[in-house]
Amino acid sequence: MTGRHGYALLTAIVALIVVISAALYAGVSYGTGRRAAAPADSRGPVHHAAPASSGTWVATWAASPAAAEPGTETTGMAGRSVRNVVHTSVAGTSARITLSNLYGRSPLSVTHATIALAAGGTTAAAAPHTMRRLTFAGAPSVVVPSGGQVMSDAVSLAVPRGADVLVTTYSPTPSGPVTYHPYARQISYVAQGDLAENVTGTPYTEQTSVWRYLSAVDVLSDAADGAVVVLGDSLTDGVTSTLGADRRWTDVLSTRLWTAVEKGRDVPNYSVVNEGISGNQVLTGGLGRPADNPSGLSRFERDVLERTGVKVVVIDLGINDILRNPQLADPEQITGGLRTLVEQAHARGLKVVGATLMPFEGRRGYTPAKEEIRQRVNAEIRSGRVFDAVVDFDKALRDPYNPRRLRGEYDSGDHLHPSDRGYREMADVFEPSLLKGAARARL
């Protein structure tokens, strides 16, 4: 073969490779059965409705699956549209959701799902031009396996910080027990039939104070540095805060962080994600399989470590281990459980901020012996041998004249849960600088 012929053959081979490569790239990227790889910071698929954009995927809202909803064992929510209303903690340019069927005994078929901005604070209506249909791996419907969860594709939607978002799902068939979060402190809605894309909200005549199926909303944010995930009990869940007013202490902390960033303070721009479950304990879960109200230890990986963009963990757990234990609790077991959570977070490179346990004298079940256990747990937390940093909720909210009780103006009246003013004090005493830095090295 002459040099000229060899050169021509080589040129033809190179051209053929280029053509084949271009065809393969087009097939992968534009939906010939396979999809383009997701960005490195994304843990879910990118749908064509959300064009490529700079930013970081981060959780803007989440709620822990807590139990199987009573009364839904047979039909679930078949034939009804469930419109959950949730509140964002950071803005983004695209959004995606996670649905959970943790407590379902059969697959959950979702044939229609949407996301939109709410038109107002107390309505099921969508803001004009914000309704988006959600897809799952490119399909308009999805089957969530029993005990499983799915993440939707991303859709382009400008989501403001501090906005109410409507996430609606429709399932035509019975799916058994509904996975829900019982103490939402937020009014959501239900309508008969497939009305997932209804924007008026008029057919949504049934109101509910629970969240169903929805466990997370993520946004693609060009401002957020990550997420703070708070693992807690009813004190984090905010069960005595004003309904629909977003006055949980985590809501107030989110506003404090945003304000600090706006003022140019040297603090990270994090979303604040509330993973509180009322009645939750560090060590013990409820009955059933999977357990209703799973322990902090059993749910830590799913609810905290797997949350999108998590950078810092805040733990406010332990009071129910003392108060609900039929025997006298062992303070070393409680702090040992907390240390296990910290070790798991450190294995992921996450800093952990822990909270002292607040007083509860006057609450049913209080005894001086249980108060002694609380004091011993708090002493260990304050020693610095449990968490990387500590926020002293006990000191901030206790009555200075009787430190075994909540201060009057911070007490909701049940001698355990704070009032709105008490929740605000919890957020105010949480110094944003605690969120800076890395996990403390352990020798």
C-alpha cells in the first residue's frame, strides 16, 4: 500500500469514528432509550424539561415518613388527588420530588404528579403559569414499590425562598396503608378524581393537617452551599406552633441564616431541612415492620445522610427516651446512641451540632428521678464529648427561678413543648457560626 493510499484509508477511518460517536451521543442525550448521565452533584435523573443549568442540587424541604395512616389500610388514597403544601427554605431554578411508599403493603401506582407554586398561603390554587407536570425516568407515571421510594425527574420552575409549593399526586388504584407524616402543622388538600393539574384549587374541598407520600423537595440552586438537616422529635416537628404560620424553630433558623447571608456575614448559605417526628426516640422505635415512628438510630441514614446536599447535621433527640421509657432510662445508653449517630455522620465528613434537653417538670410522667437522668445527659452533652458543637436550648428556655421547668412565656401550656415565642428563642440562641467548619477530629 502506498503512503498516499494509507493516509486516505486512515482519514476515512477517523471520519467514520467521528460519525458513529456523534450518533451515539445523540442517542444517549436525547431519549433513544437511554439518558445522559446526571451531573456529579445530582443523585437523580435530569429530565429534558429542565435544561442544563449551573448550581447545586439541595433539599429545600423534607419530612420523615413516620407511620402508616390509620383508616387507609384497604383503599389508600385511590381515586383521589392529594395536594401537599410545603414551605421552601432556599430558592432554585429547577425542582424535583421524592415520593415514599415505606409503609405501603403493595406497590403505589402514581399516574399523574405535578408541582406548582401556591397562589397564596391558605389556598389550594396554583400561581399563574407555574403548574408543571412531573415525570419519572421520562415517563408520566411511576410505580413506587412497597417499602420503597422514587425521585422524579427535574422540571424548570423558579422556586423562591420561603414560598409555599403544591405537590400533587394521583393514584387510581388501592395501594394499602398510606405513608404519611401526621403532624405537618400545615393545611394540605384532597380532591376527588384526577385533578393533579387543576390550577383553581376549587375542587380541593377536603382539608388535611398531614403530609402524604411526599418526603422531599429538592431545588437546583445557584446560591445555596448545602443543607442543614435537623433530626429531632416533636420539639423539632413543631407540634404546638401556630398552624400554617411556619413558626417551628427550624423555620425561624432558616430566616436567620438567610438574613445573615444577606447582610454579608461570614456564614454558609444553607437550607434548613426539618426531619422531626413527634414522639421520636434515639434508641427505640414503635411497633410494626417497618416500625411506626422509627428510632433515630434506624432512620438516620435514610432521613439525614441521604438527604440531598447535606453539609451539617443538627440533633435534638433524647427527651422521649427519658419521658416515655416505662423503666428509668440509662443516661449512658442515650449518650451512647447519640455518639453512634455522630460517628455515622463523621464517616460522611459531616459536622454535627447537638442540643441539650429542655426541662419538662409539670408534664405527665415527670419524676425527680427522670429529671436527674436529663441532667446527666445534658452534663455529658455540655462536656464536648458527644457533639462537635453544642446549642444550649435548656439554658435558653428554662425558668431561671425553677430550672426544672420551662419559662412561662416559652411554655405552650403543656410543660414540654414551646410556644411560638419559645420556638423563636430556640432559633435565636442558635448561633449561625456553629454551622461553619468541619467535623472535629477524634483521637
